[in-house]
Amino acid sequence: MSDSKFIDLCKNIVKDYAIEHLDKTDEVQDFEVFVVWSCKTLQNNKALLSTTLLDGMYYELTYNGDKKEIYLDAYKKFENRCIKVEEE
């Protein structure tokens, strides 16, 4: 699978997932899906994506080229904390 086809599939999968998991009482808002990172190794692809929704979610999608399957992991961001590191 080409990189561009994989990314297009991932964006569609994430958009569908996000819409499916919105609060049913909320109106579906217009939002974008974007790629944070992606790579291809042999016949496999992996990408991290997020959306412009304010839900703190990000998504990891992995394409298994041997089985022709895409796996979706959905994560919730709980905190972003800066930790100072002292150099020795």
C-alpha cells in the first residue's frame, strides 16, 4: 500500500471513529484530522493522528501488510507536564 493511500485511509477511519464517539446530544461539528507522525517499514505502515476537536484524543493506526489489516488504538491525553532535567 502506498503511503498516501494509507494516510487517506487513516484519516477516514479516525474521522468516522471520532464522529461515532461524540456525545449523542452534541451536534456534529466540522473538524480536521491531521497526521502527527508516520513511517513505513517493509510492507507495514504506522501513523499517529489527531483531530482539531478539543477532546484530547489521539490515534495510532498500524497497517499489517501481511494480513492486509489496519489496527486502530485510541488514546486520551490526560495531561501535558514539563519536567526539568538536570544535566550531570
